[in-house]
Amino acid sequence: MRGMNRELAEKDHRLAEWCALHGYDGILLRTRANVAWVTGGADVCVDQGHPLGVASVLWTPTRKVLLTDTIEARRISEEEAPPGFDVSARDWFLAAAAPKGRIANDWPEDPIATLRASLTPSEVTRYRTLGIEVSSVVESVLKDARVGDSEVEVGGRLVGVLAMRGIRTPVLLAAADGRIAAYRHPLPTDQRIEKAFMLVVCAERGGLVVAMTRLVHFGSMPADLVARHEACCRVDARMRHATRPGRPLADIFATARRAYADEGFDGEWCFHHQGGPIGYRTRDAIALPEGPGIVARRQAFAWNPSITGTKSEDTMLSDGSTITTTTDWPVGDHGRPLWLVRAGRARVRR
């Protein structure tokens, strides 16, 4: 509790400074990401398809109020509101009243995304716990996958196991065999695994989101695929090494471009984005060749370089540590996870 109190006090301090700098009396936080951030993880998501939740936060230097309706008020009050937050409910059939005073708003544009960038120590602790759990589940599900399983079957198992741990999956991608090379964002289908399988997930709990990719191959891997993955991992390793506080995101992107060229895959970066800062969204921003952004202390990143047919992705902090850690998975000399090579046994179907 002491750590949470310090976390919320730090966020109050950041918001107070921001409001004073920009001449605001307070700010209305409507996005699920910012509500979770300012409350230390309150879950106001009912409709996962919408970035706004069933409660907002009206934050001022003197009062913090969770604004909701009569449908949600009891649950928000009893299960989500942290100490120091009041709950105010309107009738569900009435529109929300506009707050009085000079009040900023985080929707549709988010002016305070940079305030979320540097995670507090207690956020890092929760983030590491989430990363370990998600990694363990993803890798366990892939170790249980068999030749003949469909993409939707394996993806469904992953979603189910994560859900039992209170973890949502806002992004789930799965590809078997030729679909890995064909599509950078392969939504799961009924295609069945013959040799190769890729599983990609963004997983969220308490507002914090991790991202990772793992790949499995049944039977010996083609030499060309091994070489491509090694090259992709070296690109990833160089991007991770370049991700340090004070470094412009554009510089990290330039590092990636040079790495692709050095590996003999110049221009491959054009086929998919390379990732970027993560935290309370699946990506807070996508790094661009001339884009803005500076790496903050204790900021989370998920880089995802890809070379046709393979990919490397984990969530890390700007101190160089990995959030989605792997414990029983093959890792190369570059420090990045390899394809897991398994015997090609089909699952017995009854």
C-alpha cells in the first residue's frame, strides 16, 4: 500500500505541474489508459472495442473524482476506486455534465501521454509480474501445440489461460506455415499447423500492456529461415542496446535501418513498423524515421523488427532489462529468443 501511495502521489505531482504549466484548473481523463494510469490500475473497461471506459476521472489539485453512471457506480466504488478518489454517479440515461473551470481533456487527442512514459517503481514491479506470467503462458501454450492444431485453437487456448489470470488480450495474431511470410498481421484462421507457427500477443492487466512474439517449428528448420531469424534477432538486439534514456526515437529507428542493411536485408523495414514505446496502450507511439519522442527513464518499449518469414519481439525497459522474460526457451548469443524446434507429432483427435 505504501508503494501505491507513493505512486499516486507521484502522478498527482506530474499532473499538477502539467496543469500549472498550461494554465488549467484540472483535467478530465476519459481514456481507459489514463484512468488506469492515474488510479494505479482501476478497471473501467466493459466494451473492449472502445478506448473509453465506463468511468472518467476529473482530476484537480484539490480533488479526484471518478465520474460514472448509476449502472457502474457501486462496482466502481467498491472494487476500483483507490483511496483519495470520490465517486460521482449520474443517471445512466442522462448525458454527463461539462466540468466547470478551465479543464483539459484527453480525448480524442491525448496531451499527457508523456506523463505516463516514466514508470514508477511500483508500476515496474506490477509490470514485471505481468511480463513473467504472460511469457510463461505463451511459451507453455506453444509447447503444448501440435501439428494439425489450427491457428484459432492455439490462440483460443492462450486467451483462455490468460483470462483465468485476469489478463486481457487486446491483440492476438497467429500464423501457420506460409501465412507467417505472407502477412505481417495474421489474424487467426482455421488453417492447421504443418511445420511452422507464430504466436503474437499484447496482454493487459491493471491497465499495463506487454507485447511479445514466439515461434515454433516442427522438425528441422530450413537453413534460410535460421539465417533470417538470426539476422532479425541481431537487428532487435541493436535496437534494444540503443534504447537508453535521453535517446531520440528517430535515432533508434536509424539504428534499425542500418542494422537491416548490415544484415543484408536493406529495405525490409518498409514492410512493417518497428514498434515503439508501450505501457498503458499496445503502443503509445510508433517510431518513425523523422518522428518525435525521447526515451524516458524507466520507460517501456516493445520493438518488433521482422524479416519476411520471422520476427523478434519482447517488452523491455529503457534500463535494458526485459519484462517478458523467458526461462525455458532457446536463446541465441545475441540474447534474443530463437525458434523452438520440436518433433513433428500430430495431436490425436477423438
